Amino acid sequence: MSTPDRARLDEMRRAMQRSTMFTVLLHHATASKAGLNVTDAQCVNALMLDGPQTPGQLAQLMGITTGGAITAVIDRLERAGYVKRTRDRDDRRRVIIELVAENVAGFGRYFEPISRAFYERLATYTAEEIDVLLRWITENNAAMPGIIEEIRDLS
């Protein structure tokens, strides 16, 4: 296997930059359809991906304050019927934010077009190509929290 030259790497960076732009626009469109803002919708997404969380965990992931900002997000999501607050079974002082599955299912329908397109495109790749893509996205996802934190810390 050969190492790509700088021009090819720059082409990949630009393609990823465009992909990121479209992802942000996609999330604005889906959040808007669901009557949410992007931060609220991403909290729903985080709960779908990782399960119930404390308000502090959600705040840290979203990069917002653990006081009023996350409380306002959870209040909006609760009013919209997407989440509920429950008490931690092991520590009754802790609040856990959980999805209301039947209401979140409706939100998921806004992602059907992207899901369909995703599977249609993946069907054209070999198992080996999918392995490379999966390795890349897994490694990229693992690096993102640190990169996001680095960006948040920039002055």
C-alpha cells in the first residue's frame, strides 16, 4: 500500500469539511422538524446512543453549564415529551434523564432519508472497504471528544 501525497490528503480534508457542513445542516433540519433546537436534539441523540445519563453528563457532552443551561434543555425536552426525569436507584439524590421511547420514535422518522441513503451507498462497498471505513470513523469518533475539548480551551 502506498502513502497518499499531500494533495490527496487535502482533498480528503476538504471532503470531510463538506461532509461536516452537510451533517450540521442535516441536524438543523431534523431538529427544526421535531420542534427542537440543535442542542436539544443532540441531547436526545446522546441518550439514544448511550442510554440514560445524569444532567451533568449531558452538560459535559454538550459543552454547556451544569446549572441553568442543562436544566433549561431538559425542561424543554420534558415538555416536548422526549425525556423524563427519574431518581437513581442507588442514590436517590441523583436525577437520571431517560428517553420516552414511544415519543422518540417519531423523532427518528426524520432520519429515515439519511438512513436509507446511507445503506444504499454502503451496499456498493466490499466488506474490506467497509472495514476500512469503520476503522476510520471509529478512530475519528474516539479522537473527537479530545479535539472538541481542545477547541473549547482555545483563547
